Amino acid sequence: MAAEYKVPALKDLDLSLGKRTRLHRLLYEHGPKNGTLMILPYDQGLEHGPVDFFPNPASKNPDYVMKLAAEGGYSAVAIHIGLAKKYMKDYAGEVPLVLKLNGKTTIPSDAQAFSPLTGTVEDAVALGADAVGYTLYTGSPAQDRDIAQLNQVRAECERFGMPLIVWSYPRGEAIDKKGGQTSLYAVDYAARVANELGADIVKLNIPKKVKPEKLADYEKLCSKDDDYKQYLALEAASDEERVKRIVESAGKTLVLISGGEKMGDADLVKKLENVMKGGVTGIIFGRNMWQRDHRNAIAMTKQIKEMMAKYGR
């Protein structure tokens, strides 16, 4: 009988002193301060364009988001180099920085999903960052150069003692033909890839039930042999059970769950409860926070932090 899986904490990780020090700041000196993470991402202006700011026009101003991060007491903000250089000065030391090192626009086709570098680990050190972020498109036709580029970043992270957070996102035609990018098969694989490639933390989406139009292909994939049938068996599983599965696949890579598109208060709280019970280290909610007006965003932040207080490690 297999031993019960133990969700890793900072003390369980084999890290350099630099990485351990920076992660300690994120996990225990900011945010909930109990070994969990609550990161506020604001990289959507590059990744999605200004349209994401329309629900709350005030959010177009980066100062609005920095103020929310400071007043809400987030573990960190995740932004690209331009915003870090222009807007972090007034919040240095108060709001930790996760510098995103690659990105792309949505203007070209996503068929060859690949995000070129927009910054370096050395930039992150100069800006006082406590971690860097890298988007890897698992399964994309461009994954060979994507993995090679990630390997260069990982090596620099080791050299500078900088924690590496990988946004591990399934993409590409091959993924679409195997249940889609949010299937348990795809997200589970993405979690394992991040672990295999040396990520310290991985950002994932909650695996969802396969859409009806993709179910036939998924059933075909999962009927190949007994090893794949477990995914079909989990189609009716709860979000908590699905999350447990990807947390186990991530191993000693800490897991963050993405917030995705803005949802109602009750749904957001339910999502948070499910993922924390599933064993994740924390959440990285952007649009679900800064698309709210400041008062409501602060109120939701407080509610989230009170809930996360139950899951310290």
C-alpha cells in the first residue's frame, strides 16, 4: 500500500541559500505569512491587451494594482520589466516582486505558442525581485526551443539563487486532440513537466471536465491502456480530488492555482477552498482581484487571507 502523499513545505525542499532566503520572504514575511502564497499577477496587459482593464478602468493604471498589493498585504506582484522599472519604486521592500521573464501578445495565431524572453534573471536581481516567472507552453509545436530557453533561465536562477516559478500551460493542436488544455491529462502532464525541468513553483489551472465535443478523442486517448483509464475515472471527481492529483504530480515543486477570468464572490471563495484542501501552496489571482473596485478588492483579499490562515505549513 502506497504511503499517503505529503504536501511539501519550504523546509522539505533542497534549495540554495539564496533561493531559500527569497522564498522565506514570500512564504513567511509577506502575504498570509504562514507558508502559503497569495500572489497578484498583472502581466495581462501584455498577454491579453488593454481589454482586460475595461471591467474596472482604474486598473489600467499600474499604481492602482500596486496600491492594492500594498494595502492588501499580498505575498508579491507578478509583472513584466517595464512596469517593474516604472512603478515599483514607491513600493520597494513593501511589495515583493516576481519578475516575469517572457511573454507574448495575442495578436498572432496561438498555434505555435512560444513566449520569447523579455528580461533576464540579472534584471530581476537588480530590481530586488524575490522570484522570476517563466511561461512554458507544454505540448506546443515550439516546445523544443521553449524548453531550451527555460533551461537557460533555470541555470541563471541557480547561479543567482533566484526562485523559478513556471507558468506551465498546455497548448497546441496535439493537446486539443487529447481532451484540450484544461483536461486532467493535460494539466497533470504540465505539472509533472515543471517538476522534471527544475521549477521551484508551478502555476497551473484547475483541471476541468472535458468538453462534450472533445470527449470522444479523450476517451480514445484514455482507452489505449490501463495507465490512461485513470483519467476517465476522474472525470466525475471533485475539484479537490483533481487538484490533489496535479499536486502529487508536481512533487517537490510548490503549486499555485490560477484565478482565470473574473467570477462571483461565492464561486471564487468555493474555488479557493477546493484548491487549498487539494494541497496547493497558494493562489495567483489577478483579474478576480483588480477587476473589482478598490473597496471590494480589499474586502475579498481580507476574506481570502482569513481562509488561507487555516492552511499554514
